[in-house]
Amino acid sequence: MKTDHEQNPVNRAVNALGGKDQFLADAVGVTHQAVSDWRKKGYISYRKAAQVAAITGIPEFILCPKFFKPPMKTRRKRTATE
């Protein structure tokens, strides 16, 4: 079972960039205080989620679940030509 620290998407993003708030802050052009605020809220600002996702490889819906939804799984029927 993951701890609260491991489940926080901000912590995941910070760890993906070396483990320091300042590394993430510098990468996306915010202050380390903004990163700390994101951690307290439990998600990354929707304005920066795409940028953080591109840098870290963590999907936007994990970084900012209040604004981004996971991709829908479709049950598309296969046709005879596929």
C-alpha cells in the first residue's frame, strides 16, 4: 500500500525531476512556494499540468484530477475487415 507521500501527484512529479521542489519549479517557471502550495492541495495547477506531464511523463489526469479525467476505455466492436 502506498503512503500519502507516494500517492500525492506533486511528490511524484518532484521525485521524477530529482527530488527537490526547486527543480520542478524551475522546469515549469513557478516559485518553489507554488510547488509547496500544490503539495498542500494535493494536485498541480491545471495551468501547468500539461507542462509538468510533458516533462515528467506523468499523465495530466493524475497530476490534476479535478480538471482532467482519465481516458475512457472503449468497447469498439471489430469488423470483419480488421
